Amino acid sequence: MTTADSGPEAVLDSRFSTTNAEPVRWSDALSLLEEAEIYWLATTRQDGQPSVTPLLMVWFDDALVFCTGATEQKGHNLDRNPRVTVTTGNNRYRTGTDVVIEGEVERITDQGSLRGIADLFKRKYDWDFQIKDEGFQGAEDTVAIVYRVKAAKGFAFQRGDEFGQTRWRFG
């Protein structure tokens, strides 16, 4: 086991890593999570089938944050099962790092946090979210629910001169 920085302990899985691979430091993974533009959110449908969709997300208060309409498929899925997986990275075989976060979503409703999140979406994506009730103004006078992903486990899959798989566990 190797502690790569002050974040969660980074553990390199030698079964899926080349000889000289080093674990990805949490600070490097965090930079990737903060800078990514597209994320893939996996939820579970009522019948157990997976559902994956690309989303915009921001990093706020030590968590990935996204929003969705209550009537959207992912909104229905999250009502029944708050467990999710979020991925981001690239689609190159020989270069880059992909990051996977597994955890549960928690709804964010307090006005101060919603304002901070809306500001981050504006800076990152140039989207103007207006706060409505306990979420963001959605289409046709609906409310988009805002969620944070409370991470339980994370992975990094690095490619390049060395290939490696890193795992983190969160408290």
C-alpha cells in the first residue's frame, strides 16, 4: 500500500499494472475530475438494467455535483436507488487517465450551496442556472434536482509508458 498524497490512500493493483507503474495521486485525479467537461453517470432502472448518460458536472465541497429533472429516467432511477457510478477520462488506448467514482447521491437543497454550484456551472460551462425552490429552474417551470455524489470508492486507469490501476476508499 502506498500513500500518494494527503487524500485517500492510493493502492496500486499489481494484477492490472505494469512493473514500474505508480499509483495515481488523489490530487492528480482530483484535477482530472475538476477539469473534465463530460462525465458519464450510471444509474439502475427499476428492472435492474443499467442506464448510462453523459452529463455536465462540477466539483463542489469535495464532491461531484450534477442536476436532473425529476421526470427524467435518471431522476426516476435515483428515487429508487441512490447508488451511482461516474466516469470521466478519454477514449485513447495508449495515453491518458480515466477516473471512476462509485458512491451514493445526496440531494442538495440549501440556498447557499445551490448558489455556489450555479456559480461553478456558469464559470465552467457558461450555463446560467436560476435557483428555484430547492433546485434549479428547469424546463416548463419544473425544478431540476441537484445531487452530490458521496464517494465510497474510486479508481484510476492510467495508460502511457506504464499502465496501472489505482484504487481509493473514502471514509
